[in-house]
Amino acid sequence: AGLESGPLAGHREPPLQLPHPAELLLLLSCPAFRAHFAHLFGSETAEQWRFASTAPDAEVSEDEEEDQLRALGWFALVRVRPIPEEEADERGPRVAVAPLGAVPKGAPLLACGSPFGAFCPDIFLNTLSRGVLSNATGPLLLTDARCLPGTEGGGVFAARPPGVLVALVAAPLCWKSREWVGLTLLCAAAPLLRAARTALGRLRPCAASLAALLPPEVGAPWGLPLRDPGPPWAAAAVLVECGTVWGSGVVVAPRLVVTCRHVAPREASRVVVRPTTSKSAKIWGHVVFATRETSPYDIAVVSLEEDLEGVPIPVPTEHFHKGEAVSVVGFGIFGQACGPSVTSGILSAVVQVDDTPVMLQTTCAVHGGSSGGPLFSTHSGDLLGIVASNTRDNNTGATYPHLNFSIPVTVLQPALQQYSQTGDLGSLRELDHVAEPVRVVWRLQQPLAEAPRSKL
Amino acid sequence: MGRQWGPAMRVAEQTGCVVSASRAGQPEAGSWSCSGVILSRRPGLVLCHGGIFTPFLRAGSGALTAAGTAFLPGDSCGEDLRLHVQWGPTAASPVGRPERGRPALCTPQC
């Protein structure tokens, strides 16, 4: 995901036109968006979340911040004073709207907005940013397409069905506990336009005729949103709860889940696993293996008391291709509140020791709670690794969600296979005896080219 | 961008716009602006973010959180509200409308 100038950027036609005067018809909000927002971000965690268009430490008066929060789920319908005929014609196809729920989690999205609004339209008008639908709860959507202040109100479009309006940007920047989250808050367009139709019907009679001009919803029968399952591999991610600690995990066999040691640290401890395929299901299990604290591989293996029904078992990859499109599925940010989030990026580095991959890095947005979750190849759906951590700069305290580290599945697969087939933990125990160069890598130090020679 | 994005980019580029709000007769008060989507061209209808109207609400931003309020008519804002919509091909900032709150942007060399 990243800001890209649109296709016509290099072909901007002169002459520049002045903006058109317009009038405010109505301010409208989507009550369901506000209800889900209050559920997700309200109450006890309110002080943790900031949606200001400025960084958390920038000077913004409390009143201004209060105003911003109150207006966050509000949009406006504006009527432009008559457009000169020739302009009205040239403006091409009408917008069509995706029904709520028609675009699945993980689907690619294109955001179009103007960073800093009217500050400098010659440079910033209609800038594009790309990402995926990361999560959805009712009309409240999240995307990892990175947007900037001023893009509030900008359109977010789907690649499939092509060019369909999915949502509008509600908050381009989200901060949690003073850390930039790297996700953009959206309000689904379909319910917003329904609210606009209702409101226009109640305004002055002449306004009601404008409702007919609002774009139609494509495809779905009215009010029967299509729930598309989304990429099949995303269902392999599970929520793992061990005592008061929770994190993510991935199903590697019908009764076997891999997570991080710091999620389920002690062997024999009991664990609850919640699959995404059914909201209410929860399956008990216990930790059969967890690496020691001294091992750089932060891994634990949970054996379940019953099979996980209907969860696709991911295919472990045998090769890594630096630069390939990847996706992380994890319960970071919202945990149990609304299922796992999908974030997209590329495999930014494959660190090897003796020609063996020992660490993967990606540009996906990874947050606390995603540990133990799966890293997939977006195109093949193969399992590439287990997310272990993101990055914090201890000097500045800044966290970088878009630099994160995963354990290659090739490190784990042989041992998991042996345990699945024989119940023998021997190979898994080998993960506690990892060569020094691998430890050095996971301590984020430069692996020594060769052992330092003694001067004696 | 891949071929799959052609239609989405065309629609995005052709419906994208910027909406700016200012106070009549008070250019020094600056302006507020955001992005928007052109829903219809004749007559021109644009959907944009509501945050830029907060400073103009007669009843203040509290009107947005009043229980059960799902919409507010256009005259909820004062008469001094002046709105402009601009879309590509790009347009310069209109004459006589100073930009308040210009972000202090610069392009430091990496």
C-alpha cells in the first residue's frame, strides 16, 4: 500500500479551473457506523485511541480534538452550483456502490483522496493509495491503504467488481497508545447513501428528487448483502487464549495449532483456541511444546482436544521470493472484538545463515496481538511463516508496525511433521539448540562473517 | 498498477474532488478542506466528510452527538458558510482565499 499519483497525473490538462461554488444540502451519519465505533473504540480504551489528523504529540486543543472525534462518523451531501454543460458531459461514467458485505476481508482496495485537502491541489489532488480490506464490523471498515490528513471523505474503490465505490475515508490516521497503527478507518458507502436517501426524503420536497440521482448498489438484491468468505487461507488464523494472555495462532493440522511462546509460554498449560469459521466455537487444548526463553525462535505448539472442523490446513512453502506480495492475518488491534485483520505488503527481506532462511521481514502492518499469526503468500496462499514481532526504537519509543519479523515455516515444518506423525518432540526440542549465528540474527545484530580470531 | 486497477483508477480519478469551506467576508479566518466523491454531475452532487462543517454549526459540535441524530439539514450551519468544490484537471487556489493552517510541508533530502 502506498501513495501513488494517478494515471493521468502526467497528463494534467491546462488551463486550471477555479473551484465551483456549492451549497450544503445536509450533514449525515450512519448510525450503525457510530454504534460499531463506540463498541470498538469507546469506553475503557477511549483514551488509548486517537484519530487526530495530526501526530499524537502535536498541539491540538482539547476542544478541537473533541470536535474531530464527534465529527468522525459524519459526512456531508453538497450540491454544486450548475456545472457548465461541457464539463458535466466530460465527467465519464457514474459511480456504482458495493452492497455492505460484498467485498471480502483481504480484497484489494484503491483509495483516492487529496492529502492536505485544498492546500495544493496542483500537486495533491486525487492521489491514489492501495491496500486491502483489513477488517470489517458492520459499516465500520479498516484498510491498510495508507492515507493522510485531508483525504477524509475520499472514495475507496474495489478492483472487483471494477471501480465500485466501497467506502469513504472517515479517519486517515489512527493512533493507539501513542503508536501509529498504519490503518485507515472507513465508513461503508452503501449504508451512508441509504441514510442520504432517507434524509433527502425528509427534507424540503424538492430535495427528495435528488435521491434518485444517488448511485445505485450493484448486484445484490436490496438489503441482502453478499458475504463473500474472502481468501480461503485467512480462515487458518485462530485466536489463542492462555489464561489472561491472548494472541494469534495458525492451524497446521486438524488438531495442531502453532503460536508464539510469549502467548502460551508453559508446557501443559491449558489453552482455548477460537476459530474464525464460527464465532461461537471454542476448542480446548494444551501446550505440548514451547521453546525456552533462550531460543531465538519464539514458538509454542498446542494440541487440541478435538478436530477443528472446516478450517483449511495451509500448505507450507518450501521457497521464499523476496519482494513477493504477502499477507499477515492476526488478531492485533481488535483481538476478539471483530475477528482477525488482514494486512498486505511484500516480503522485504529473507535473512539466511549458511544459505538457510532463519528470519523473514515484511512491510505488512503488524500490531500487538498479531504474534503467532500466519504470514501467507498472497497469490499462492502458501504459509510462509509465523509472525513473531514488530519493531520498536528504544531511543525514541516509536514503534514501526511496518517492519516485522517472522519465523520461516521451513524452520518448523520437519519438526511439526514428525510430531504429527509420531508424537515425538525430539525435533521440536532441537529448536532450543540453535546455532549462535542464528541467535545473533534474532538479536538484530549483524551475523559475524566468521568467528573472531584470537590474537594469541 | 496492474491491469485490474484500470477501471477503479478511472472512476477514482473522475469522481475525486476537494471540498473547501470558509467564512464569507473573513478570509483571515482561513478555510477547512477535505476530499470528496462526485456522485452525480447534473446537478452536481458531492459526498464528502462532515468534519469541515463543525466550525460552522450554529449549535456547535454537540449537535453531532445529540441522541438519535442521524442527519442535520443544510441550514444547521450559519449563513457565513462558503463552500467550493474543485476537481481535476487541477485548479489553483481561488483568488482571495488565503489558506489557513497550511501544513508546513517540506521535502527534506533523504
